[in-house]
Amino acid sequence: MENNRRDFLKALGVSTLGTGSGGLFTSSPTTLFGKEPQELAKEVNKNVYQKKQYTTDVLIAGGGMAGVCAAIAAARNGSKVILIQDRSRLGGNASSEIRMHVLGATALNQVWRETGILEELFLTEAVDNQQRSYEMWDFVMYDKVISEKNITLLLDSVLYDAEVANGEIQLIRAICSQTEEIYEIKAKYYADCTGDATLGAIAGAEFMRGREAKSLWGESLAVDKADNKSMGNSLLFMAQKHDRKMPYTPPAWAKKFTKKDFVHRKINSWEFGYWWLELGGMVDIIQDGQKLRHDLLTILFGVWDYIKNSGNHPESENWALSWVGMIPGKRESRRLVGDYIMKQEDVQSAKLFPDRVAYGGWPLDDHPPEGMSSTDMVPYISIPLKAPYSIPFRSLYSKNIKNLLMAGRNVSVSHVALSSTRVMATCATMGQAIGTGMAYCVKNNVKPATLGNQEKHMAALQQMLLRQDQPMLGVKNEDVKDLAKLAAVKASSETKDGAAAQVLDGYNRNVMDGKTHQWQADMKAGEPWIELSWSKPVKLNTIQLVFDTGLHRRLLISGEDRVYYKQDRGPQPETISDYTIELKTKKGMQQVAQVENNYLRKVEHIFDPTEVESIRIKVLKTNGDPLARLFEVRCYLDDIQVS
């Protein structure tokens, strides 16, 4: 590590407090450690920053969509997790501070909306935040994270140092200026979800930057000659309509635009704009960040000046700015090198990697590095995909730092492949994959490279991920612990396309193979039920259900009204809302669940271990759909304690 990085805090006079140390003040409000405030001031002022030490299983740097999903996944799989985030809010580019859309494979306009933890977040936000407040979306994520007992969340904490020995990170250091603390955190595994690959770069992980030449990997969309240029940053704004004219005077430093500057950029709405307010690909996105922000502000206010005062948009006269971003949303900087580097062919061919743990579906969507500095250029080149593509685990851990994994835009991909993998829904599924992967490594004492390259370990990880609703391509339920696979199925009724037996066919969603892969029953027939029975009693304590949540639709928060035209804010209509679960035992019928107002896709019901002959799920109500729809039933005897 560079000496200046190691030493730059020495002037602060860092002292040490152990993990869990209490506050400094005693019961006396006028003395501290038996000394008067005036006497103590000289000592205290020399040691403002206190050192706090942690030891954990997993350290995740970065609380964007990838980091949030990684932390929740690792925690739910039994690992102790510390999540550090350099802002006061979670979500990264999706947060209220930046407000980028969380997009992904829904761009295919098929059935490939991402599931797993991201779907849980989306469904919760659609129900709890029907007022469409970006700040409340932040708190949906915050609530999910702090509700996990295995997660310690450290907000406003900036990573600045790491110690490495024998190719492994030994500890990291972060600083929280608000609490005047220095954190030293030791973990078994570390995840870089910073977007900029900050942890990897500090630790000496191999990384790429800029655009590769066509000749390197034969990518037809690559540039002829390699360079250090990248896609730029964007700065967004929001506006509201008022009941009177709202004049606007721009700051003196705002850039001036004319009609010709918007030949390639549409001004078709001004309530939320615009992704093409982009700049920075010609310079260092990270080191030049302060100047870039100001330059983006000059462009943003210049564009709003044009809208309001050029005379070309008179219908904007009652509109006024309501919010202006101060943190640019980043698309590209460093990319860490893994055991495998994804390339253009991997995205377009949609081949199935044996170690696939996630998928993407956004177009190959590259932006010229010039951005708004050259308005005569088109702002993007987008090559649509025909189908989703798989993402290998080998692209999600470092090639040379043995205990470092990564998720987000900083994973092991070429610049061309990044133009698709960079979007946040895809990044979130990578996060769930590495979070689960790290927990697997902790439990089984294996390194990520072993997990990524040994079939027995990868098969086990894929089954863990599938049980937790992680989206993957072509992976079926082959979990030997799932006792539902041994059961016979019958139902009160079923539709032609919705046979009851499909809840055990191994698929928990529509995969565009001509089958629905779900039980369907007409709600007009009363209260339909589906039953699983065994030839001899089995002991269970967990029943897992996967419902239909309309994966053919987009579901996201946005500042634009038009984004919601094809959304259902609130519970999704296809989802079963009210239901009961009964167990048939030697002692008779036992109800273990009575649920109302469900809106989630994956639900687990845990109860005391019980020997059962059959289980019956009765549907009382949907959220509006005329059919009861159920994709999957799983049954387990898990090693868990019922609280």
C-alpha cells in the first residue's frame, strides 16, 4: 500500500476503542474520567478520532443495489456481515441522491424481470411507496438491511486502506467523519461493490480501464485502437407543474444551448430529465469528479434555460425545477479481472456457462465518451438482444486476490460487455450471487476460485440460489432436500394450461418454453385448493411457496409519470393474497398458516417439526386476477430454531 494512504490520518491523532465500546461520558455531566472539561480539552482535542475494531465473516464495501443484495443474501445464509456505505443512504445510483432507473432484462419485453432479493425490494416498494417518493424507496432498502440480524450497517463510512498478505486481504480501514471513528475490519471474505473497484484497487487486484481494441478479443463493437476513454456520468433533475407561470433565470455560469444541440436528444418531457445529460468519458471519471460535477451542473441548468426561455417549448411555462442532483450517476470506471472476462460474444450468443449464477438482458448500450461536449454526435448506440444471457461466477471474484469478490459495474467484463452488464437490476442479481457464494465459502471452507471451478460446489451453490429465487437460466430444482419432490399432487380444479403437477416440475417461473409451469384454478369455483401427499409420513418444518407477480411487466420507481402506464402500483394482480396452509397428521388437521394481504413472490412458512401425511394450500383471494396462480411448492426439514 502507498505510505501516504496509510499515514494520511496520523494528523488526526487516532486512538483506539475496542469493538462494542460505550460512549465516553460518565454519569456526571460536568466531568469526564474525573477531570474538568477545561483540563481535559487539551487531551481530547489531540485524539478526536477513535479507532473501532470489528471481526466478521463478510465485509461488503458499497451499499448500492449490488451491495445491498449481497449483504442480505450473505446474512440470510448465516454469515455475519458488515456493510459499509460512503453515503447516508443506500441504493447508489438508484437512491434519492441520484435517481437512476433500476433496469435490466425487462428491456427484452418478455418475461425476464429479475427475481430474488431485488424482486422482494420492488414488490415491497410498489406496496409501501404508492406515493412514489424516492426518499421512501431509500427507506425500503434501509428497512430490509437493518432488519437482518446478521448485518451491521456502517453508513457515511469511506474505505481508504487495506492490508494484504499472501494474496489475501487481511483487513480494511474506513473512516466515518460524522461519528469521528476509524474502523478496522477483519473478514474472511471481502466484496467490492463500490462500482469504482476502490477496494480491489487499494488491495492490488488486477483491473482494466478504458476501451479495448477489436484485435484483443475480436469484438466487432470495440474501437479500432485501445484507449482510456469511458462512458460518462449523468446528472438528473426533476420538475413540477404549477397553477401559474414560473419564470426561470439561469446562473451566469450556465451553458447556452440552441435548437441544433438537441437534434439527437429528445426533449419530450421535463418532469424527469435526462440520462443524456452526460459528460466525463474523456477524462478521469474518479480523479476529475469535482470538476465534472460542476460541468454537469452548467449543462443541466443550461438545458433547463433552453426549455424555459428559448421559446421552443411554451408549454413549459408553468413548470419549475423541484430537485437537482448533486451526485452524478456513474456508468464506468475500473473493472476487476476475474478468472473469466465476459465479452461481446457472451452477451449476444446467450450461451449457458456451467457456473452461471445470474443473467442479464439489457442491450449492448454504449455511450460515446464525448457526451454533451459534442452534441452533433448521437448520445448512444444500442444493439438489442434477442434473449437473456448467463453470467458466470468466475467473472465475480478476483483473479489474484483470493478472498475478494465483486458485483456491480466493476466485474470482470470487457468494455463492450459492460455496456449491457452495467445496469442496476443485473448488478443486483450479481450481488445476490456473490453474497450467497461468500456464505457458501464460509460454511464449506473453500475459496471462490474452488467454488467457481469445481462442479460439485457449483451445483450446490446453484441449488441454494434457486431455492432463494435467484434468477438463472436453465437451472431446475434438483434439491435432494426438497421433500415436496417425493409427493403426489392433486387439486380441487385446474385449467387446461395450469395442471397442478406443474408446481413440482422444477421451474418457478415462465421460461418461454410453451408451458406455464404453474397451477391455475378459477376463483369463481369457490376457494380452490392444492394438496401434496406422501405414501408414508414425512417430517417437515418449512413450506416455501412461489407465487406469480407478473414478471412480464416492468416494476420500478421513476420520476416520470409515463413510466407507470404499464405498471401496477400496489400488490400485483396475479399474486395470491389470502390463503391458508393445513397439515394432515395422525392427530388430525393442523393449520400452520393463515395469510392475508400477501404481495410477495417467495414466501416461507416455518413451524415446529411435524410428521405429516399431506399438506393443503387453500386460496381464499387473489389481488385481482380471476385465476389462482402458484408456481412452486417446496417442503423441508431445515436445521432452524422456531422463534
